[in-house]
Amino acid sequence: MDNKYCEELPLAIASVPMQSFEHLYEPETALEKGTMFHGLYMPFEGKEAR
């Protein structure tokens, strides 16, 4: 296998939206949800959750 092809590819490109400090969760709720920003809370809803 030729590894030169892999060396030319970027590792990753991140896209991170800027968050405003609005609609923040209380500290206890933020710890449960894993984020303090309401807009970033996206619970996993895969087939295991159904």
C-alpha cells in the first residue's frame, strides 16, 4: 500500500459555531447534559434509544 496518498490528506476540518452566552443551563443541569449551552444540547437518539 502506498502511504504517500495518506500524507497528502488533511487530518480533519473542524466546524465549531460561535456560542453566545444566552440561554445557559444551570450548573447542575449543564453537568447532566454535558454542555452549558442550550443550543449545543443534542442528545443521541439512535435506534438504541427507541
